[in-house]
Amino acid sequence: MSTPPVGVHEAISLIRPVILDTFTSLQLDATQLSTDPEISFLVGDTITQETYNVHETILTAGHFAVSDEQLIQLGWEIYQETNEPAPEGPPQAYFYLRSFPVPPQTMKDAIDMLYAGNEDIKIEEVEVWLAFMHQNPNSNVPLRYVGTCTQSTPQQRYDDDMDTRQGLYGKLMAILQEIDNATFMNGTVLYLPRATRDGQDQALVDLRERVLIAYFGLERLLNQQPGGTFSWYEPSQQSVDRHTNAYPTNFVNMFTQNAVPVELTADLEQWLSFTGDLIDMHSTVPPHEDYIEDTLLEQAGVTYQYRGKTIFGFIGDDITRHDITRNISMFSENEHHAGHVLCRSLKRVANNFDASGNVPDMEPGTPWISYADLFPWCGPQGTIQPAIEQLRMYVRATKPLIISTLGHLATSVAVADFIHHHGLTAATTFVDIAGVPRRAFYPSTDWVNADEMTDHDPADACIVIPQMHPGYAKHLPLSHHMQQIVDLGFKIQLICGELVMQHLDSQHPVTPSHRQVVDAIWPQINPESPGVIPRLREAYRDLKIAVANHKLYLQERLVRQHSPNVAGVASEAKSLAAQLRIAQNEQAQGPANSIQRQAQVRRLWRENRPDLHVFHSRNDQEAWMHWANNLQQGTWFYPSALRLSAMANDDIHPLANVLRRYPPQGAVDDSWMNDEDQVQAAFGQWVTDMLARLPHGFFSSSSQVLHVVVRWERESLAQGRAFYPERMEYMSVTENRLLRISRTNPLLVRWRDPNDADIQVYIRMRNFDLNRRAPLDVHIRFLPGGIGFDDLQGNPLLGVNGRRVVLTLAAIDSMNNSHVIRRLWRFERRQLGDDVPEPQEWIFPEGHLTRAPFKNNSTKAMREWVDGVFESDAIFLLREFLLAEYPTGGKLNTAHSDEVTMRGKMRGKLRGSHRVASTFSDWLQANHLAHPHRAQWLTWCANIRQFGSHFKNNIAFLRERTTIATHKSYFPNGTPDQTLYLIEFGLPIPERHGPGVPLPVAERPRPRAPRE
């Protein structure tokens, strides 16, 4: 270790060069670092040899090598929340450090899940952790995050971040909580009391946060930006000159002269109503009371059009708890980082970098800007399908000619024509496509689902320009080159908008279609076109330079942490991401050229999946259709397209990487691969080499089972659990058999049925009130009323509520594979002496169809319904239930429990109504037990939170004067519980019931006692 320090001054001298190096590399303002106070707070008034050594370890080996206990020696304290009121005077800025010591296996699993859910995250994000794991295979990985807070305490800020789960930090925390809750709960919030300062001067608060991040090492923290609330970037004089002289724009002046105000359209009002319902349904945080009618509408509304056209539309996905609860717009420059960067950049480029320009501040309602969020609610991103649906509704209501997509996810949705979120291929690096226009459409749902292949509606054409998200610091390491990319992307957009307006002026008073406008200006803006205008040619050139410089910065940033073993560690994670992408692009359904295949291929073509066009261009529809229709049934489309692409490269042999390991004697290059005999000889060596490394019979089915058993045994022993290999065997008797309940997957029973057929029976366990933080070994028991479990000591397995865990027959009937589970249950009960009868067999009446129930979005199917209601239809069961229980009308609600209906105001709102989940499921338990659609209705009743909205259309289809009221229920502590519906209905609609069905006359509804 170094020479013992003389005092505090020596420690500061040790730290200052590291801080200055970081500030210099990031082009941060370091002038104030010349004074000791802006660094000395790291050291304090006194220092010992031991604390000096800790500082030196952090600066040389990294904070990974230092424990939380050692940080406490430096003056950090574990933050303890108190109920004491905040001290009087100006607000104080606290500086905190969140620390999570993560076990190596948990860290590896977390990285796997991070890659699986976020294909745009590259290896740079996790390289440092992986390198540390290789160098310290038995040590915990300390994940740490530096932050500051002024309006709240460190603990309150921590709780808020846990609710929103934004950025890389939030994703990792969500993963940790799911896979290793003990590690997640073991996190510590530290703060440095001597760093606390007056919070009124934001510039000094930002400076201190940046010093702390530089001290711990930006490349080693979960932080993805160097610190500070607002942008630190100031353009260089060269950038100013280029924007002013090489590619100026006159967009704002042109727009102001000819744009006219427009009224709020009915389509936009419908979108606002629809989105408001989605926010009520999906937001985990109640929005501000004015959020929907005020902020959401003002920032999304189109207030001005140019020659009858909407020029620009912005879309992104940056809603936060802070925004939705405080009613803050995306265009609020001084409220959050994304809005600050967006507004400053747009003003800068619109004014051509002229500080005295006349472009006003950005704000909700700015004439030439509108913005809609992919997720206009604060909640899980698992709600992607309704998010895409509302966004497509928005762009079809506003019809912008140029759409700016802020960030990877919004772009992936837009380039997929707003149909799905897989529009960017796995090979796409987002920074490479930022600022580069591409053509797209926003088709209607009817067009996507149509049977016939038709061209797009000319009114649905648009230009999409991907942009780096202004909150990019959450997603990518920061550099001044990145801000140059943001500025150039917006400048390219404004120039494209200027060209659109010029074309509209040239056609006035005729108003061309969207398709005609896009066709006219595309040669002028396409970077690959020889006719691209000079201003854009220069902008694209500077954009390429900025992207290259940013990539170089990324390489230099992590060069000290590079490990040759990183690629090997991440291979499993990348493999999982590849498997998910393969699955997302589907298998070939039905025989080649069958009706089923043709329907699938037409749909995939309309959905515009770039992954499936890596070989056959989208410009060659006929060749693509021929390839997709002629693949063998079960073939995965994506790997097939990749293989064709590799085989089409004539410059190298498609298996060159393998063949290079077995060159003929004397070979000096790859030219020998043109000799088929030598290639076959190399293949022979390859096969021999592989087989020599494997035991005889390695690939037999019994060997494969054995491999899995060995792996399970190794995992069980490593985790200190007993291992029972018989779980892998198919057995004819299942009663009292030892099985394992996984944390996440269905319970798997391997059953050899009476016909000697080996059947895998999956039993879904997710509805059990069972605490499954780790796998459970249990004995399965077949009870008269369902399926139960005993622990290893033979005692009944209890849930968290203290009652025995039993999968009831009603719960079994609500599962998709209920017939298989019921068959296993009947067999085992008969083995135990219980005479269980076979179920009744449903026989369809001749000529009858069988149709599924309507869903929440089935309005088209309702309009096209013909031939009345057959007994084999799903809605027949609901019709019979309503006739039996509510012949002349009534009220039903979709609450998930009786307790919900008794809460506060909800009791009055739902008075006189009954829960459809309980009344309908009770009726189904006693009626039409063999009906083919009974299980689906039971599933909807058992999962009423998810499927409650589907009951609205089905009841309205059957009954007159159906009205629907939407209510939001909350837990007693004020957190959202459920969006539920009160459905009031009258007499049966005669044409929905048929001439043979006796209908009641209008009379006073018979009373029905509330459920106990």
C-alpha cells in the first residue's frame, strides 16, 4: 500500500486528479473543483491510515472492493427514516448511496433476465459486473447507485423509485425482487451527512452529485449519467457554425405564416376517453385530478394545421410517478430531465443556434408540437398491447405526416406500423438509425385483420424519424457526442417538415393525400437518394461523425474494465434473447400453401416484421410470400430467413467459421473452401472431432433425460436441498408421489395412463395463496373435492392464510387443460376406491356452429353475428344464466370479492347489484357441466380482474337498455385495487333468443337476496 498520509490535504490530492480526469473526459465544467470544499467533503476534517487506504482502494480497484462497513468508516451512515418535521429554512439537499450486495448466481440470473427483456441493452451495460464476477467468483457483486434529493428524504426517494422502476436501475431492482427477494430486501440506503448542503442552488447540488459519481466511478455504478438534474451540454462553436450555415431551417417562420387553428376533433375526444379508461385500469399510481383533461389533452392535442395537414407528431414512453401525480407535461423544461433536454434542443435547432432567435419556450399547446406517450400511465410495461392500441388510435386521430419517435420502444412500435413492438431487428443498434427518416403507415385494425390483401390507405402514410430519447441518460452512457446526435436528429426533422410545407404550398389549393406528399419529398430526404438536398446531405454527414465519435467514447470508457471472458459469460443471456426473438416471429402453421398457412403469411406481411425480411426484401412481396408459404410446417420463420441470408453471401463459405478449424495441409487462406472435396474432408474431421469428445449414445433419449437429472441434482446439492431423481420418471400411480412446485412454472406431473401413454400434465399454481420464494418438494394427494399436497413430513401443506392448499374441482375446470387434469383425478380417485363417473359428452346438434364469447374489443364480431344463438355457442350459457336468475333485468358488477363491494363509497355505488364472478360460476357448477365453453366462462370468473371487461359486450348483446358504469376501487390505504364495471340491463332482446325460447314480459324484477 502507499506511504502513510500526512493529513487531509494528501487525501484530497489523491482524489482530485481522478475527479478532474472524469470531468475532462465528459466535458463537464471543472472550474469550481479548484477549491477544496467541493472535494474535501469526501474526506472530512480528519483522516487515518485505515480510511486513507479505503479511499485509495475505491480509486484504484473500484468500489466493488469496498464493503458497506468500510464506507461507514469514511463517514457514511445508514439512513434511518424519522417522523420528525423537516427543519425550518431553505430545503436541504441530501446525497445518498444505495447498495445491494448480490450473490454471484443471482447476479448471473439477473443479467439473463435483463437481456431477455431488453434486447437493445448491449454488453457494455454489464461488462464491469461480469469482469468482477470472473475475478471474484465467490464474492457478492455490490450494485450501487448514487443520487440526491431535495424535496424528499433518501428513504422517500427510494420508495418512489421502487414504485416507478424506470431505467436500468429500475429494471434490475424489479428483477432482483422477483428472483431473490432476500437480496432485494437486504439493500441499504447510506448517506453522507457532511455532504448535505443548501438545496436552493441547483448548480452546486448538481456539481456535488457529479463529484460523488466520479469518485465511485461512473462506469462501475448503476448510474448511467454523470449526475445533475438538468443538461450540462453547451454546443461548441463548430456545431453552432454548422447549424447556422450548413443546414439552417426556416420551419417555424413558414409554419407561423400559414398555419391555422383547428378545433378538437371527435376522434381525438374518443382517444382521450379510451386512454382515460386505460389509465384507470393500468396505472399503479392515481393520477392528478387534472392530468387527463389538462396535461394529457394539451400536450397531445393538435391546435394548428398547415394547409389542412398535421405536420409533426412526437411519441415516446417517459411517463413517471412524478409527472402523473403532479400533472407535469413532457414539455416542462424545468421539471424533469427529459423535458429539459427536449425543450432546450428543439429551441436551439429551431433558432439555428441563434441565442436571440424568436422561437418561444416549449409548452403544452405549442402550435407545431404535439406529444403522446406509449404508456400514459404509471405502471408495468407488460400492458404493451393496450398501449399500442391507444397509440395507434392517437396517430389515426391526429394523422401527422412526420412522426418523431423518442427512444427504442416507441420507434420499434412505429416502424412496425403501430401493430406490434418488434419493428427493429436484433441486429439494429439504435444510435445508428437515430435521425434517419424511414417510411411507415398507421393502418386501421380492420385493414390488419382483413382476409384480402389490399394496399394501404393513402391517408395512412407517414414518415418516421427515430430520435434518441431526451431522457437518454437512463438508457445509454452520456457523452457530448450524444447531445450532438439529439440536436442533429431534431434539425433533420425540422428540415423535412419544411419540405413538406413547401410541397403543400406548391399544390395549394389542392390538398394531396398523405401518400402523395410522402412520395413527393422522399427523394429529397432519403439519405441513400442521389437527389437528397444539400442541407440534409451535410446534416447526415455530421450525424454519422457524431455517432462514430460516440461509439469510440463508449469503447474508451470501458477499456480498463474489458475482460476476455465477458463474451463467454454473456452467451447464455444472448442465447435466451435470441430464443425469445425466434419465438416472437412464429412457426409456420399448417401444411405448406394450406389455407391456414396463407392466412398466417398474409397477417405476418401486414404486421411488417423486419426480422423476416433479412433475406427477401419487403419490396419483393411475391418472393417473400413464396418463401413463407412453402416452408415446412413447424419451421421457425426467423432462423430460416437468417440461414438464407448467410447462404446468399457468395464471398465466404456459409460454414467458414467451422471449416477454418480443419484446413488442409499447406493452406494459407480460405481459397481451399472452393474445393468441394477438401470441404467434405474438413466436415469429416469436424464430425469425428465432435464424436470423440462425447461418450457412446450421448444423443439417445435416455441419455438426454440423464443429463437433465444430473444437472438438477447438481443444482439441488448446491442449494442444500435433497434430490429425488424419480421425479423425472413416468409413473402409473401418482397418489402420494413426490413432486416439486417451482417458483414460477406450472407443476408438472409425468403420468403413464392406463393405455401406457406417457402424458405430461401441467397444473397451474399461480392462483394459490402459497409463498413460493423457493421451490417446494411436496407429496401430491387426490382428494374427493380436488387436489391437495402434503409436505415431506406428511403434514398437509398450508398457504399463507393458514388453510390447506387445495386445487378445487372448480379451479381445475377454469384451466385450459382441465380435461387432462380431471382425467388424472378420476383415475386416481378410482384407485382409492371412489366410484367417480365419466363426464357427460357434449354432442353438437347437426348444423350448429360453436363460437367463443365476445371480448372487450369485439364490436365488429357483434355487428356481423348471424343465425341467432346456438346451444353450442359460448354466449348460450350466459343467456340461460340471465334467463334463470334475472328474467326481466337486473344489475351485475365485476368486483373480485364481496369485500370490495362493502368499501366506503363503493357500497352505495354497487347497491342492489350482484357479483357476476360468484353468481355465474355458482350457476355453472350446477348446469351444463359438459358444455365446451363452460371452462372459458369459469376462467373469466376466476380471473375477474383480468377478464371482467369482457362481460360488458356479452350482456349488452343479449339484453335491452344495457348501461355500463366504470368505477375505480381502492384498498383502505388508498392504493388502487381494481377497475370494475356496474352493468345494468333490462328485458331479453327477442332476436337473440329465438322463437323457441319463452321470454318474460316487463314486470318488476324479482328480488334476489345479496350473497352472504
